[in-house]
Amino acid sequence: QLSPEDAASQSPAAAAESFKDKDVQSLQQMEGYTWRLVEERADEPETGLAVVTADHLADANEFRIVTKVIARLPLVVRAAFHDYSCGDHAASREYFAPLIQSLSLVAGEGEPGD
């Protein structure tokens, strides 16, 4: 959960991009891996909600990481899906798609954190 000051100073889209950018920086710092961006998608399916998904692949290591960030400020959810044996990107994509698509942030009855 972002602090009230941070939540008030940025949009959900900016918050989601910021979290995704931190993940990309971490990937770039991994020794022995060369990552390429396969696909990136940014959506704002409703007012006050932003979703960023980034699909990275280290071809030589057959390692795939898909990061999904959902922001409805002050809440931000980040999930990373790892395929440590990704010899076939299309098959990995098909396998993980339902899991990735199922991740959502829904409004509950209580306050954030309840």
C-alpha cells in the first residue's frame, strides 16, 4: 500500500509503471542473463484502475518472467510468474495465460488492509 502522500501525488497508471520499471531494473542486474521484452501491455479498464503486464524472456537460459502490476491507489499489487524451463514460449504463454488473467484487484466491503 502506498503512503497517502505517494498515492495523492501520482496516477494509478504512473504507480503501475513505476513498479514495473523496478522489476525491469532487477532483471537487468541479474548476472548471466540477457533479458528481452517479448510483450508489454498497459490498460486502464476502469477509472482509477491501471494494469501493466510485462513478459520477459532470457532465451539462452530458457527462463521467462511475466510481471503483472495492478494499481487502484493507494493499493498496488505486483505478481511475478516464473517459468524456469521455457523452451517453448508459445506453450508457456498458453499455460500461464489463465493464471495471469485471473489475477485481479476487486473492491471489498472494508477498508484497504481489512
